[in-house]
Amino acid sequence: MPELMHRKLERSATGFMLAIIAAASVGGIVEIAPLFTIDDTVETVSDMRLYTPLELAGRDIYVREGCYACHSQMIRTLRDEVERYGPYSLAVESKYDHPMLWGSKRTGPDLARIGGKYSDFWHVAHLNNPRDVVPESNMPSYRWLGTNPLKLADLPLALRAQRAVGVPYTDEMIENAARDAYGQAVPDSEQSSGVTERYGEATQVSAFDGVTTNVTEMDALVAYLQVLGQLTRAAYENTAAPEQMPDPDN
Amino acid sequence: MGQLTTGERDFGAIILIVLAIIGIAMAAAGRSDVLGIHGAMVLVYCLALLFLLLSGAFGTPPSAARLTRYYDDPIKVGVGLTLFWAIFGMFIGVWAAAQLAWPSLNFDTSWASFGRIRPAHTSGVIFGFGGNALITTSFHVVQRTSRARLADQLSPWFVLLGFNLFCLIAISGYFLGVTQSKEYAEAEWYADIWLVIVWVTYFVLYVRTLARRKEPHIYVANWYYMAFIIVVAILHIVNNLAVPLSFAHAKSYTIWAGVQDSMVQWWYGHNAVAFFLTAGFLAMLYYYLPKRAERPIFSYRLSILSFWGITFFYMWAGSHHLHYTALPHWVQNLGMTFSVMLLVPSWASAGNALLTLNGAWHKVRDDATLRFMMMAAFFYGLSTFEGSFMAIRPVNALSHYTDWTVGHVHAGALGWVAMITFGSLYTLVPAIWKRERMHSAILVEVHFWLALAGTLIYVFAMWNSGIIQGLMWRTYSPDNTLVYSFVDTLLAMYPYYIARAFGGLLFLIGAIVAAYNIWMTVRTPAAATLALDDDSPGDERQISGATPTPAE
């Protein structure tokens, strides 16, 4: 009987295609749609902050260079991972991540909690030539980041596009995006105070690449690396064995 | 393009001129942005095609009789493009593999660093090699099994050359740093929109050709090509929804965020494997294997079971890429469950293929082309078993993030996808160019052993490195501390990275041998007696071997 039904079905291209669409749609609908409607899919936390324009620019560079091909940003709920990298990742921590960068392969270590673990200087040296600080490393060197100036003019557009996909940047943030990026990478400049005003006191203002005469892609990438795992404290409060969040000032 | 009439040429020219204008607009709007470079590339690509199109316009007009024969010209060009992308994509793969062992091989340039050439490799082989092979063979199979000429004269060219424009834009973009970072969907918004246009045309062409069929039933291979075309369209559109910075910027942000983005991405990612790298290639298996073995498919019922099983179950399986992550547990469990169930239809297909060879095993022994297809079915069975196994949570805890995943993917990509493609090409090329056989059977044999050796070296290296690294990451000392630092585990990988690059190199050399052999086959003059065989719908009463009738 089913065989006879199928013999009929395979005589009609339209019917067959509709059957394919029906069969193929179920899985995605059942697994994806509830992720938007079930409230505890993403934890609610009060201290979650947004990426600053400089950090967002750094994130875009992380994407551009394909860092995600070798580094994950997702600590799994496994004992050895928590002991190696820190508290397991929560959904809320990538709530504003368009796209998420959880990764699928660890040729290098996980970076979900890399922020604050190393100094800015270490990151710059490491990105310029990884083998200077980790002789066994097979990571490419990224020397050009330190000489490429960051395209500050595009930042308001970037924030506006982020808002269009759901990240709550305010008009003020969008308007000041370029100033804030400059201010975050050039401490003691007149633009610096605006960054902490808009993005919170915990925001790191630093001469990330060690040079304050211009804002480079190195500034942006290091600023991004230093904020990984630092957008909210939720993961440290949630875990059974709370540990100290790395403090950048130590 | 010799079969196009003046009207068709004019229409083609209009399309190319419109595209060229869009290219100019992109170049003007993008300026220093990479979008500007891509605009210039679109312009040059269109002008080159325009030149080709118009330079043939003054020859003798095509005869009306062409419409009674199969339309094989786009297939011939497609074979060439498939081989070009195969060599390109595999070369980049070997290079990327070598960089992991010797990082200075990027010569300190941005465009050649691992993070940028890795998507160039994956897109080069998946879309460039795989995609062109799928389009090319689908044009061949749909005509032969429907006993109908392609429904349109111009749109097959539009689909083929438009798809290659997508590949060109996407892959050149990765070298320049244009990427969405979504694995296997890295191309940016403008390339994605272009692919939708090409894909809809492909779909319409395919359906219209099916509508012209003289066979009452639609043959199994076409079920898979249909599933491939339809589902890839759905996946592509949903996963690539994004908002660009502006119409003058290449950069965009996906509308999906965080945990939802991860699920959409791996729903896409896993079904790119299912419907791009499995369904379409199963279509090849269901046509070229019985054709070459001159045996009917073993079981019609198994074909039905495996087709609907694959179409339904696969779409649930993506979340097994996200075990132990911040994705809710219930979704992970659904993904695992359906991944395990997926073994049934997968092995039904592999078994159906291998049992079809019953009574033809002596041909498998003598004919390297058929052996390619037999080995492909074997590796298909192997990697689907491995896939279901790795989707089980505790296994995944060990395998995920390691080279085991890479090894698994390549058991499928080299052993299954590439081998069935080469087996199909060795069957298709003599048929299309009306040659009695390939230029050199010995070179096919050489290619087979290079491909098999390359695959085995690659896969064994990655199994070893993956399992070793996974175990080292979780090794505890008696006083309950982790024994190995991350760098310790990386050091243990170097010998395997070298072995893997060597395995890949063998496979690449095999592809070059294939390209040479196919080129020589095309160059040798046709045997006159074969001129009418398999040439027109009327001539082929029975598609020997590949009939839709059950075997029992």
C-alpha cells in the first residue's frame, strides 16, 4: 500500500516537491522556533553590558581574520574544561553576539574567558609573533594589525546595523561611536570620559597597542580580547564552585 | 554556446549588460571598501562573457534539429569548471594543512594566513568542486532519466556561469577578509543575494525539464537532486538573513544572535552536509553506479525508505554540534536522538548501492571507475556510522573541538563525495564527448590508488591526533589536577599535521591526474560509430541499469 502511494507521488513533480518541503521543515521548526519563545533559554542578568565601538571593531577584525576557525568561545559543562578555562559559558554571555563565535575547533585554546588573563603588552607581542612568547605555537603572526589604522568613520554605521538586528545601542552611542573608539584607545584624551559614561565604569580605557598617537586595528583586537568573558559576572555567580573573575587591574 | 539563436544571444547580452552595470554601481559605491573590488570583478567577468557570447554571434545559426537532442554543451563546460575548482580547492587545503605544521608558510601576508585560506579551501571544494559537479551531473542525469532535453537554452548557462560568479566573489572575498564567519556560509550579503537568484533559476529550469519528461515516473536520482535544490535554498536564505552596514559596505551583521544563531548556524551547517554533500551525491550514486555496473538498483523500497528518512531525520540533527554548550539540553537531546536514527536511512542507501554490485563484482575488480563508486558507497557507510556515533553526547565530549571532527568530515569529503564525483566524471566524460572510453585506463587506476591512499593517510592521522588530544585535555594526575597544558597537547599534534598534509597532497595529485586524463580524452577524436548513441531522447528507449523499476 505505501509503495503504491509512493508510485503515485513520484509521478507528480509538484506533489513530490511539496512533500520534500513538508518533510524537511519539521525539524528546524521544532528545534529553532521555541528558542525564541521559551524564556529560560537565555538567562536574565542585570549587569550585561554592550561592546564598546572599539571592542565591536575588534570583534569584526577577529571575524575577518578567521580566528574562530581555531579558537572556540564556548566552555562546555565538563569538569576539565571548567578547570582549564573557567566557569562554563552561559547563553546570556553571547546574547548580543551577531554572529555568535562559539567555534567548532580548538587548534588553539578556548578564548571565552581570555579577558584580563594576560596583559595588553602580552597580547600585542603574541599577535605580532606568537612564537616570541609561545615557542611551540603554530598560530600565524598578525604584524599588519599594528600598522593598519582603524577605520573610525565606519563605526556609527556598524552600531546602527547592530541596533537594526536587535542590540540596544542608543542614539547617543551611535553618534559618538568614532569618538568613543578613539577615547578608549587613548587614555587621558578628552574623548576618554565619554566611554565610561556610556558603557559603564568597568570599561577598560587603555593604550592597548602601547601607542597613543593613532588608533590601530591592534588596539581594537586587543580591546576585544580583553573584554571576552567580562561583559557580565553571571557565569561566576551561577556556577557551583565560584571562582575569582580575572581582574585586569591586578 | 554554439546552440544559441540570435534572440537568445541578445537576451543573454542584455542580462550581462545589466549585471555589468550593477558591477559598475558596486565599484562606484564601494570605492575603497572591498565591495568596490568585487564590483570591478563582476564587471570584468560580465564583459569577458559578453565578448565570448557576441564573438560567436556571426557564425551559422543553429539548426532546429538541435531541440530534438540532449543539451550537453553546458555539461561540457561544467566538467572543466569542476576540475578547475577541484585542483584549486584541494591545493588551498594542502597549503592550509601545511601551515598548521609549518606556520611560516603564510609568508607573513594577511591574505595567506590560515584563518583566511581555510574558508577559501572549504568553499573551494564544497561549492566550487562539489557545486559544479552537482550542477553538471544534474543536467546530465535529469535529461537522460526523463528522456527530455533541458527545458531552456539560455538558463543552463545562466545557472552554471552565475554559480561560478558566486564562487569567485565568495572565495576572493575570504582572501581579502570579507566573511560572515558562519562556517560554510561565509560569503557576504551581496554574494548571498546573487546565489538566491541563480538558485531560483536552477530550480525553475529543473522543474520545467522534469515536466517535459517522457517517463511517467520520476527516477530516484531526481528525487535527490530536487531535495538538494529545494532544501539548500531554504537553508541558505534563513541562515544568511543579515543587515549590511550600508549598500556601499561588504560587511553585514546576521539577524540571529548568540544561542539562536548557534542553532540556526548548525541547522544550516549540518544540512549543508546533508543536502549539499549527501543528497546530490546520492543522486550521482543512484544514476552512475547502476549505469556503470549495468545492474538495476537492488531495491526500490530501500530507495524510498532512505530518501524520506534522510530528508526528514537530517533536519533535526544539527544540534549535535552543540553538545554541552549553552544551547538548551532538550535541543541537544533531540539532535542526538535523530542523529542516531539517521544511521538507518544512511545505511539503507549505502547497502542498496553495494548490493546493486552483486553480480558485478568482477567489474569492480577490473574497472577502477566502478571501484571509485564502490569505495564511495563504502566510505559513505563508514562516515555515516561515525557521524551517528560522534553525535552521542559522551563520545562528542571527547571528539568535539578536536581533529577527530576534521577526520570525520574528510572521510566523507574525500572518501565519499570526491570519489563518487570522480567515478561519475569518468562515466560521464566518455558518454558526453562520445568516446569509447577514457584516454587512459591506467591513469584512472593510478588516480584510484592515489585517492584511496591519500584518504586513508589523512583520516588515520586525524583519528589519532583527535583522540590523543581529546584524551590529553582530560588527563588528570592522581592528585586531581590537569596533567597537560594546552601547548603540550599541541606539540603532540605536529607529526599528525605533517602526515595529514601528505595525505592531502596525494589526493591533490590524483585530481591533477584526473584532469590530465579527462583533457586527453576530450582531445582525442570521437569514434564515428558512437555518434548517435545516448544523444537524443528518442534514441534511448531504456536507460540500461538505471530504470525506476524494482528489481524483485
